[in-house]
Amino acid sequence: MSRRKSRFLRKPVEPFTISAGATADDLLARMERISFQGRNLATARRIWERMLGSDVTIFLGTAGALSAGGMRLIIAHLIEHRYIDCLVSTGANLYHDLHETRGRRHFIGSPTLDDAALAAERIDRVYDTLASEDEFCRNDEWIASFVLKLEKRPYTSREFLFKLGEHLWKETDNRGILTAAYRANVPIFCPAIADSSIGMGLSQARHRDQTAGQIDVIGDIIESANIVIRRPSTASIVLGGGTPKNFINQASVQAEFYSDRVTGHKYALQIVTDVPHYGGASGSSLEEAQSWGKLSIESERATVHSDVTLALPLLVTALETTMKDTIAKRKRIEFDASGRLLIINGQPLPDNRYHQDT
Amino acid sequence: MSRRKSRFLRKPVEPFTISAGATADDLLARMERISFQGRNLATARRIWERMLGSDVTIFLGTAGALSAGGMRLIIAHLIEHRYIDCLVSTGANLYHDLHETRGRRHFIGSPTLDDAALAAERIDRVYDTLASEDEFCRNDEWIASFVLKLEKRPYTSREFLFKLGEHLWKETDNRGILTAAYRANVPIFCPAIADSSIGMGLSQARHRDQTAGQIDVIGDIIESANIVIRRPSTASIVLGGGTPKNFINQASVQAEFYSDRVTGHKYALQIVTDVPHYGGASGSSLEEAQSWGKLSIESERATVHSDVTLALPLLVTALETTMKDTIAKRKRIEFDASGRLLIINGQPLPDNRYHQDT
Amino acid sequence: MSRRKSRFLRKPVEPFTISAGATADDLLARMERISFQGRNLATARRIWERMLGSDVTIFLGTAGALSAGGMRLIIAHLIEHRYIDCLVSTGANLYHDLHETRGRRHFIGSPTLDDAALAAERIDRVYDTLASEDEFCRNDEWIASFVLKLEKRPYTSREFLFKLGEHLWKETDNRGILTAAYRANVPIFCPAIADSSIGMGLSQARHRDQTAGQIDVIGDIIESANIVIRRPSTASIVLGGGTPKNFINQASVQAEFYSDRVTGHKYALQIVTDVPHYGGASGSSLEEAQSWGKLSIESERATVHSDVTLALPLLVTALETTMKDTIAKRKRIEFDASGRLLIINGQPLPDNRYHQDT
Amino acid sequence: MSRRKSRFLRKPVEPFTISAGATADDLLARMERISFQGRNLATARRIWERMLGSDVTIFLGTAGALSAGGMRLIIAHLIEHRYIDCLVSTGANLYHDLHETRGRRHFIGSPTLDDAALAAERIDRVYDTLASEDEFCRNDEWIASFVLKLEKRPYTSREFLFKLGEHLWKETDNRGILTAAYRANVPIFCPAIADSSIGMGLSQARHRDQTAGQIDVIGDIIESANIVIRRPSTASIVLGGGTPKNFINQASVQAEFYSDRVTGHKYALQIVTDVPHYGGASGSSLEEAQSWGKLSIESERATVHSDVTLALPLLVTALETTMKDTIAKRKRIEFDASGRLLIINGQPLPDNRYHQDT
């Protein structure tokens, strides 16, 4: 074999071998040497490990029906143990989390149920999963009542969601995404909060009191970029794409506008089912993100084309098995997300202004 | 053949036959009798025709890189000729529309270009399409300057986008989505405006003046539901899924909460590339939407699994060929979208309150 | 703008504009300047035009339920007018073609029909399309009877399918894929004939006469490669992927083994719904095919990610509109597919041997 | 909650919880109570368990680049331990298995490598995996030499592949799919053998000796259906779709034609990435298969929409953990696949004839 040829053919595929009792860690370790999406998931795990061992702020984006689909306590776990530092989510994932934290449930159904029959029973279907619409309506009212008790002024989604998590924790003592974020002081942004049942609850408060329910989503843009400006080494983990994927990237692009130290995420993972070739942002490749400066040119990155419900349990279980020590000594950014101004490592961010290096 | 059997086997597939010079109308007429997504597109056209001939308010949702991808003048056409009554869009589609209305361009590229080289030249890639990042930065500044001139108070995205379209029209005299909506007084909602470069422009205004850039996305929820309450016969046309798909459905669900006359969209079309089986809202089936009451049980509906850039030019060209008369005599809802309160058929909507039937 | 930058930003996207009465040709002409799969389809049309104007043998591969789905007379048209020179097909497409050529029909159904009810009526479903199982059984018998009349010796699928088309034409006088290929002397290969109802018919003949139904699929490999060796300028058009896609590429790779003049297809188009990232051949990229030598490094190529039923009617109608003259003066390879040895331009191919250049 | 409503809302989703050291069995046990494709994989495991505990012949179909992608020793394991009884495969999976069993390797690459550079080095790419073309050519010659030594008569693919496995085992003593099947006397069918490099090797033998390389794929159809007729309780496990999926179903449909005892597979699993809505067989639903009688109306079934490289390692590891005893006492069909006539439980199948009940 020529030298040039051998340059390409260095590392053989190792066929996966079956062992009884193999753990998530074992599985992913073997999958590093296979191909296609199995290898990509194994690579994603190694990149996440390197994120945890290095000095970066880790953003997690969550889209798709992850909470309804049984992923909410994995996300809570990632927050509680600080596998991540900041969450950007769709409203639906936070709403379905709130639903379960309040003691309600989603139910096992099937994609072939008769939707007219479900509608007659006021049961809402999410593919193979069901929930009671009446319980959803009571959630909306519960949110509206909470909103009416808040001081009447604009809130970033981050401040609002902190207070919502606090209220939920005090009322229920239950684990969930919102309560975990409250307890760990991890900020949550919800840039499309108006497109969700949390937004509907806010609007119902407004209906009763015209000064209630003010959410300052433009403030969220500034705050998220300031997080990047204050500590420009960042990483992005995206589950499902959607508005969280773009918002996390936008924070980096916007930060670069105000600070020369920002050069794009150093690590990027995504588990998505969308594909690049229709041009939409959810399916866009991590290479494309480099052209925008969303990712640094030298970034480590992996895309896993998979349903999150298949890939995430395996991925996080493997991390939990091997990363205990790394997590314990991780250099974490510390937030205080409780007030109007987000506080990072003891210092508040500027008020409605981008932080500028001097 | 038994009678029961013949019940199923009534309408034969007619193989598509080729004729030189066939028009979009001819193609879709023949495609009604084939199978799979070709038939679905032909069915979508007939349903849209029936929408136009009946007494409904038609919502259009646009997600994915439609403006960058060359679809913006089709959407402008749909607004100008009132094939639709209300637009719900991602911010990116409006931003890329603004970019071109301001005289800038997107460019033909390729998905295999070297992203490091593009980054070095400050060129942003959207799959096979390119744009200048410097021009984007100047758009952001243009938006910020406009925002700073506005009275400092909260605006729904609908009011803000009307004023943006007005300003754009006065400055450029160019056709586009925003300018068409301004001229036709068609409301545009952008529930995830914070997740877009329009949001970034707003945030840059805020940076300069801390009272600028207030967008009231909760007000959008109330306003969009009030549109449904005032005229409960509605239709939904969704291109690409995303936040617009859910927001249009949410308006119907929220309206039903306040008005017994609301029973879900009577017609629904979607052209999407996502699939139902991962549970996300973008790919969810129109049948699933019935369980939630988003669509009425008797709704006419069609899902086309296709890239919008393939399906939409054919679909709208066919409608344009056959619907001239129908469009001319269509019973349209009339908006005045220029002020703080949206005015429908001469009557303003309630101020920060859901319209309630009495 | 710097010179290097302007190198990338040369050709602007031109937003698609709507005109009543626009033809397929008009639509695709405009779609050349948009993005994503719309542009890819427009590009595919130009590449097919250049194929027709140049001196190449054009292979067409057909997989997926194209005949059941209403595409069979488009394929017949491509054969009759020699838009293509050689067909490689799954057995199902030829079988469903035979079904309709024999006067039977497929029927318009729906993907949500009750399959237990269909099974009870002996109705077979292909997504949204139906057919009578009893009629299918009679086709199988019809094929078996025909096979039993043939001389008992091995036949390549190409020779067998020619004789089947001949028999079908003599009995029915109806247009279809098999009859068009018989009349135009265009060879059809069916490498996976054992995986189809045509194979089942052959096996039923064997059941009655143990010397009947001998198909020499290894002979097909040699013959298809010899077609390439005899005229090494080739093009590949693939609809749906599957065995035809690989078989057409394999012919080129195998031919290269015996002839230095063969350097891979000069043009390649594919309309597929599969994606590359799972590693399967159906979704593999045309760039990957270059590494194997299936495509020449300088090949012109386009992949359209679309359902064939959406893209093909538009594509072939546009070609028919503009290519009349080109087709009339096309330099065509001439086959005589009627005998044991395939004859090309008057000269038979070697008997069970690769043609070797001397 | 009304009784009717509670009928739907019985079994709550249980959010997945993370534990360090969790095994594949643990993961899948928890995934039974989540949603979407995660739940489907967990369900698939339970169905496979029930297959193993009941009196059925289990067919496995393998399509996609599974052997190149590192799955071949899992398939060998399934054969050796008789998790399955009969394999239907594409030729490529057997060829890439042979490549590695002969001591050659596939290599870790990337989907973004330069294909012109690879072509220059004669390296073939399968998405992110590489192999040496020269080694492939030597495999072809190795196959041709073996074929030339065989008695010159027609062989079903099943008989041929048994002999190929035997030769490979005697020469290499290495584990793999072909050698495992030889040693366990598990039949392998390859209905599209002409569309593969094994077919190319056979054709090269034919080139040297015009009586060599006769493969009787029509005989395969009869033999596979006779396996079903002799023991009509069957199950189907499909990885990737393609010709194996249809061939396994066809065996059942063809068997039903000759035996009233055959009523469709009793269990069916598929792990596929294709979707139903384009009408192709690879993505077709298991419900659709019921309309054809391929599956019994009461069949237990699960579709997992996933890349096989992600789902299969987890699935088979879990089975290996819990099924040891069940496997040990499984009621297995016993084959002797070594001769011209396949022998089942000591009795040869009819010679070129369907077995008919009397």
C-alpha cells in the first residue's frame, strides 16, 4: 500500500461484539469503532466528555416533545449535576414538565388511535402519547394565577421562568426541569414563549389584568449574548433543533458583534432528525454554522441523526458512568438567575445593554 | 367482484401522460389521479380552491429558509391578491425578505463549499445559498435605527411589523412580504421574533436606548385568538412547520376557550418535510391536530411531504391560472393593522383582553 | 466587496414570480435561480437536456411503487421517444405495469384505511393505493402459462422481459413499460427479479414443469457491463434508488475492469427520498459514487430529494416541451434485444464473456 | 374522569431516570414507558423475546451497509446462538462480511473526504467508511476461483452461499456471517445476488468458463416458500428494508397460495429509516403488510425508525442479557443447507416444486 493511501486507511472498523450485561458505557465505547449514526453517537459522548473537562459554558437546547415523551428527568439530571450551564427550550417542553411536576401525567397511547374519539373525550395526542385536555386547562389557570401575583412589570423569559420554577418547587417539592433549574440557579431562556401553553397562561392573566403578563424577549437576546461575552468559551448541545438551536447560535453571533474575544462555540453536538437539504435551520449542518461564525473553525463537533428518545438515555447514562469525578471538579460558571439582572460569578450583567470590553 | 369489495375499488389511478406545453394547472389536474405525494399536492390545490370559495379566514404559516430560497415573491403574491388573510412567520423569513427589499441579494452557492473559506470572506451559507454577513450587519443597524425612531412603548409583533413594512415601502418602493402586507393591510405575527435577526436589530436599539425595542408577544397571542373569535370559520396553510404551525393552531385552541362558536380550522394544508414518528410538532399529522381541537373533525385536509421550493411554485401557479374570478369575488375579512389595536371589518379588537361572546 | 468575496457572490437568487398559465418549462426555467430541491430539479432538467444532446448511452433505474403510483406511462414515454436507452427496474414496477397493460387497474385509496377490512376483502394496499389480490393471482397464472410455452433454457432477465413484452403486446395492443420496450427494442434488466411477483409467476411455472423458469441473472451482469464497454460514454438516471441504482453503477465498475476506455458515467441524476447519513446505497451521494469510479470525476450530476410522483411529471413535461428537435436527431445506440445474445448497432455481444478491447 | 376517558389514560409515561452503570437491559426496560422511537425499540425487544419463547421460524432480513458498518459480528452472533433461523440478505452485506472474514478491513473515514482524492488512491467510500478497491478486486478473483472449482450446474443462492461459507471457514477459521451460517446450518438467501460484488465474482468465473456461475434465483423463491409451508408459524425481523424485507414477506404470500395453514407472520419487527409516505416497500408500514396477508391480522409488531447501527447493538445486548435460558430451550427448526435440496428436520423439501398439503 502506498504511503498516501495508507494515510486514509489507518483505523479499522471494529465489528461490534455482543456481551451479556454490557453497560451503556461499554456499548458506546464499542460503537466508537463502527460506522454511521452509531459511531456519531459514540463520538458525541467523547466530545461532551471533553466539554466537561474544559473551561466552557455549555448551552443545552431542547425542542420536540421531549418532556411529554419521558425525557424531562434526564434534562433535570443534566441541570442538577451541571452537565450543562444554561438551558434554551421551547415552551412546550417546559409546560409538559410543569404538568408532571404538578402531579399530572402523560399516558402511553398509539399513533393509530381514532382522533375523533379522542377529541370527544377531550384527550390530546402527541404521536403515541396522550394527555387530558382538562388537566391542561387547569395548568393554564394555575399559570395565570401565578402570573397575577407577580409584580406588574416586564420580565425576561429567564427571570419569569426562574420565578415559575421557584413557585412550582415551593408548592410541589417535585423534581423536574423548571424546579431543577430554580434549585441549581441555572438560567432557562424560552425565546418562543408566545408559541406555547405557558404563553397562553400568561395571556389569560393579561385578560384579567391588562398590566400582567409582560415578557421581554428582546431582553433575553441581550442577556444570552452577555453570557457569552463574559466567558467567551462556549459549547452548544442541541436536541431536536427548532428555536433553541438558532437562539444558542445567535447568542454567539450577537456577542461577537460586541466583543472581539468571541469566536464561536468551541464544541457543538446535535441530535436531530431533520436533514440539511431542505435549507431549514433545524437540520442545518454544523459545518454550515461555521460559515456564520456560530461555531469556531476549530470546533469539535458531531451530528447524530436520531430520535432523541433513542439516543439520549444511552448517551447520558454513559456519561454518568464515567464522568463523576470530572463533574465534581468541573470549572463551572455560577449564575444567580433570581433577579431582574442576571448575576454571573457575583457580578450582575449590564442593564438592557450589551457588555462591552474596554 | 363483491359489493363490499367494489366499495373500496371505485376510482382507478390514471397514469400520468406527458404533453408538451402542459401548464401547472394541467399537471396538477392529472396528478389528482396518481398516488403518493404527487396526488397529495393535487389534492392540496383543490382544498385551497375550496377555501377561497368559502367564507373563511385563511392563516398562512411560513418556516424554513423560504425567503433566502427564492419564495418571497410568491408569499408577497399570496398577500397582495389575498389568497390568504393573515401571515404567521419565523423572523428569518421576514429578515431575508427585508434584505432583498432593501436591494441586497442572496446568491447561488453549493452545499459542498468550504465553510472555513466562506467564514474568512464573511459569507454566510444556507445550504446551497449564500449572503454577505456585512450586508446583514447593515440590515441590523437599519432596523435598530428605525426602532429608535418609534415611540417608546410595547408593540405586538403585528403592530411592529406593520410599521416596519410601512417604513420599508416608503424608503424602497419595492415589493416583498413586509411591504405587501403593509399595502394590503394583512397582519403578520412573528411569535418567535426574539429568535431572529429582526430581534437582534431590536436588541441593538435597546442597547442604545434602554426604553426601545419592547415587543409584546403575549399581546400577539390574544390578538391572534381574537381574530378567530370574531370570525370563527378559519383555515390553516402551513409551509415548513415550526413556530408558525403551532401558533396558528394555538390561536384556534385559545379562541375556543373563550367562544363556543370556535370548533377548529375547517380546512388545513401543510407542506412539510418532517415526519410524525419522532413526536415533534413540525411533522405532526393533521389527524393528531383533530384530537386537540385545532382542526374540526369534519375538516378537509392534506399533507404534502415535500420541500416547499418544489411544491409551492407549481401549486400557486395552478391557483393563479384558475382562481382569478374566485379571488375577485372572495368574501374577505378586512383588517386595519396600522394601530395599537387591530381593527377587523371596522371594529377594533378588545384592548389586551379576549373578545367574549355575550 | 473584495475580489475574492465576489468570486462567491456572483449569481443572485431570483425570487420565483407567479404567472397564470405558466408551463412546466416556464416553472423549471424560473426554478433554476431559486434554492434547495426546487433548484436541484431545475438543474436536473438541464443535465438531462445535455445528456440528450451528447453522445451517451442513458440508463434509467426505477425503484419504488412507480407503476402502481401512476408513473408507468411516463416511463413508457421515455422509452418510446428514446429519452433513455436501457431500463433497469425492480420486478414490482414491471409487474404492476403488466397488471395495467392487461387491462386491470390500481385504485385511489387512503393511508388510513383499515387493513384488516382490506385483508378480509382481499385488497392489497400500497400506501394510498389499492389493488385486487385475486387479479394479482390471475396475473401470476398468466405469467406462469407464458413461461411454460417458452423453450426450456436459461434466459437473462433482459431476454425474458423482451419476450414477455412481446407476448403482452401481441395479446393486448396496450401501451406500457414492457410493451414500449419491446416495440422500441430497448433492453430491460431486472437484477432482483426473484424478489417480485414476476419471479413468483416464474416459480409457479417451475412448479408445474421442473425445467421451466430458468433466469440467468449472472448473464445480466455480463451483458450490462458489455453495453458499457461497447460504448463507454454513459449516463445514469435513477428514480428511487434500490437495486437499479447499484446495478447501473456496477455495470460501469465491472466494465472498467475489462476496458481501460471506461471511466464512469459522464452524467448522473437521481430523484431519491433516502438520505446519505445511514450508509445505504439508495441514499448515497453522487460524490461518494465518484470514489468508486461509478461516476467520472468530471461528471455533471444532480440529486433531487423528492418523491418521484411530485418531481417526474414536471421534469419530463418540461423536457417534452423543449427537446423535440434534440430527440429527433439524437445519436442513439441501437439494440436488438430479441435474442439470446443482445445485439448492439448490428453486432452481437460476446456469448457469456466480457467484451475485451484488443 | 369518565370511565370512557380513563379507558385511554391508563398507563402513564414514566420519565427515564439516569443511573450510573445501567446495562442495555436496564435501559430498554426503562424505555418501555417513554415515547416515540425509544419506546418502539423497547417494544421490539419484548416482541423478539416472545418470538424466542414460542414455536416459530424466525427470518432475518439485512439491507444497508451493515457489514461495512460494523454490524457483521452481531448478525453472526444471532446465527450462532439461533436468535434467528434463516437469513435473507443483500449481496453487499455478505460480500463485505467475506472481505473481513478473509482478513481485510474497512476503515474509519468521514463523509466530507474529497472523493476525487479517494478515487485517485483507489479507495471506495461508504458514507464515513473506507475500503481498498484493490482488495475488493482480489476478493472478486477469490470468489471467481472458488466458483470455477464447483461442479458446473445451477445452484440456488442458498446452496451456493452455504458452499461459499464452508470454503471460507475451511480457509480462514474466522467468524463472520457466512461462516457462522455454514457452521450452524442456517440457510442464507440472496435474491438480488446479481446486484452485488458476489454476483460480479460469479460473472468473472462465467467469463472464464461459460458453464460456470449459474445461480437459480427462481429456485430460491420455491425453497423459501416451502420453509414456510413446512412450519407455517413464522416471524420476520427486518433491518433496513430493501429486497430482504419483500422476499421474506413474499415467501409467506407464496406459501399461502399452496397451503391453507399459512396465515402470515405472527410476529414482525423492522428497524428502518425509510418512511411510508412515498409508497416504497422499504418504508412501508407493518399494518399495510396485513392487507396483503404478509402479516397475520393478530400479529405482534413494532417498527423502529432508526439507523440500525444505533438500535441493534442496544437491542441484541439486552436480549443476550435476559434470553440465555430461553435460547437454550428454544424449539428450533433444524436445517441441513449443504445439498441441492434443503433438508428440514430430516426431511428434504420437494425438488423444484411447492410442497402441497394433502
